[in-house]
Amino acid sequence: MKIGFIINDLHSMNLEKDTSVYLMKEAFMRGHDIYAFDATDVTHKNSSLYANCTKINFPNPGELNFDKLQVESIEVKDFEFVINRLNPPFNKEYLYLTQMLEISGVDCINPAKALRENNEKLIILNFPDLIPFSKVTNSLEEIEDVFKTEKIEKIVLKPLDGMGGKSIFFIERGDKNLNVIWETISQKGKKHFIIQEFIEEAINGDNRLIFINYELLPRKVVRVPSHKDFRGNLAAGATSKIEPVTKKDQEVAEKIIPYLKANEIYFAGADLLGGKLSEINLTSPTCLQEIHRNSDLDPAKVFWDNLEK
């Protein structure tokens, strides 16, 4: 089978952590032909979507190092599977790609429609009983109102289009940096962001639950912030450990899975802080390599076994 990966970091992958190359390698070892292309590589013509695709070869079965072979123009519908793993931000080019994929009848993992209609920060608003106090706004006054009316002492501000912990701010009541933080994150009121109550249990780790084929993996990644940072993101210096999922994790998962099924979100990662749902990653979920290296579970096999059934 021919399998296409839509990715934008083919030239800068961290092979020790990258989930895309990990999934590519497993598919390659199963005898599939692997190709990669970016949003900038596509052209819609003659009522079809074509992509200039780089063929990928893994010369050493024991390593994730890969060779980039010839570039071929391929009609995207010719791929047996298209694995869509473009990283945020979800900009206009990303939007146009999802539209061209859908118009051309290309089914993806995850579907273009689901990616277009489900922002990773806003998706949690579908689960009001699972989330910490949250408010989406572009207003400085609305931030101040959280401290005044809600009696909350600590909050975090997140841009709606970020990833890897980028541009997330921690603010305590009375912080004199509030105005400049608002100016920065909202571009003086031009962009919305999400306010969430800071969860004190976050110091013990950000719990990443992994869903493949609408089922919760039995292992989770706990990302513990460094002593220099409040963010539980590996890209921000957090360290990780693998733990079995808990009964509480399973209860949260049972409430999320029907939504994943309804939107055909085959692969997702949900982040829990102190048992509270903080976001759901569906554009390019990560942490599979960490689970594989530190447990008896091989998530790549789970991923492809379910697709090949």
C-alpha cells in the first residue's frame, strides 16, 4: 500500500521524540510505500488534488534514521491512507488545505473536517463538567473580572493557535505585568485567547491520555514541569514518566470517546491537570515514542493494526 503523511517538519525532526517518523517506520516495516508532503506541495487541478511527495526509506530496521528519495507527483486519492499531522498554528494555508482535501474526496487520519471544526483549545468547551474554570475572550477587563468576581488567585492565558507550550502565560492576582501580557497575547485586543484557572496539581505533572481508534491506551505520559517553568510540555523542558491509566482517567475517557467517534477523530491526545481536561490534541498528537521506550506497549503497532483490519 501507498501511505501519505502530511507533515511540515521533515527536515527538522527530533528522531528521539517525533511521532510522525515513528509511525512511518512501523508502516515501512510492514511493507508499505511511505511518502511525505507538506501543505505547500499540493496543487488542485483537473478536479483532483495532487502533491509533490518525497518517498521515504528506512535503511536500518533498528533505527529511525531515514533517507529522502525521489520526489513524485501523486494524486492524493491514490494513497490507501493519508495521515494528516501538520503542526499548529491553524492558519489560512492550513484552512485551504482542509478544504481542498475534502472537496477532492480525500479521507484522512484525522479527517480534514474534524481538524477544521475543532480547535484544540476550544474543543474542551464541549465538556463543561470536565474542565477547570475557562473563559475565551480578547478583553483585558474580562481577565481582571476573573480575579475580581471569580475570586481566583492564579490563571494561565493560552493563545488559541499555539502548541508545545508556546506563549502561555502564568499570572497571579496583582501581577503588574498583566497589561503587557494582554497586549502581547491578544495583540491589543485583536486576537482571542483562553483563560484557565491554574491547577495547583499541575506541579505533579500534565497527564497525556492517548486515544487510538476511539480507545484509550492503557499507558499514559505524565510530563512533569522543570523547577524553572510551570509548563508541563516536553518542548518547554518538562520530563516524562509512563504510568498506567487510572480509574479517573478511564471515567474521563468514557465521556470524551463518543465525541471522538462522532467526529471520526481516530488519533488524539487529551491533557489532564489534576483530573481536569485542559485541551485535546488532534492535529499532531505526540508522546508515542515515550510510551514505547518505557513500557511494554507499542503504540505504533496499535495504530496500524487497527487501520489494517
